Amino acid sequence: MDKKAARLKRALRQRCKIKKLGVNRLTVHRTSQHIYAQVMNEEGTATIACASTLDSEIKSSDNASGNSAAATLVGALVAKRAIEAGVTNIAFDRSGFKYHGRVKALADAAREAGLKF
């Protein structure tokens, strides 16, 4: 099994557990240059809020590349948008990525901004 297939297998296992909880989920995807986050509804059919390093609010700052500082900005922005949409309780879906570095920075920033997971 290659690296990507192993990650997708971990992601599928995690999403099955989240689906049983029946809560909205904060999904994270990262590439070497960018990080993306979106809050999805219980069924996974609609996006409630989203943010990424490609947003104009983050792109204009100095930390607009694929680093932990940019992930912190993305986490705070997606949390702000989710709270404006009326969502505070979520489950964190790391999409099979390890919980360290940019993924951890995004999650910590979202918690500090008011999301509960």
C-alpha cells in the first residue's frame, strides 16, 4: 500500500466514526504549498464555511505560504465564518493526515476562535 492509499484508508475509517456522531465536521486538506479547511454539515452534502491560504484575506498577509503561521490564520478564519453561520460544535476530520505541524496549528487556532471539538 502506498502512502496516499494508506492516508485515504485512515481518512475513511475516521469519517465513519464521525458519521456515527451525527455532528458537523471541520475537514482539513493540505498540500505542499497550501492548506484548505471547510465545515460541512452532518451528511457531508453541503459546505457551511470554508477558508484556505488562497483567500484574499490571508493571501495579502506575509504568512501566505504553506507554513504553520498560515495554517493558524486559516483556522481562525474558518472558525469565524462557521460561528457566523451558527455552528459551534464540530468534529475534527484531519483527512488521514498526522495531527502535528500545520494540521495541529489549524485545529488549535479554530479552538481558540470559539469552535468546540
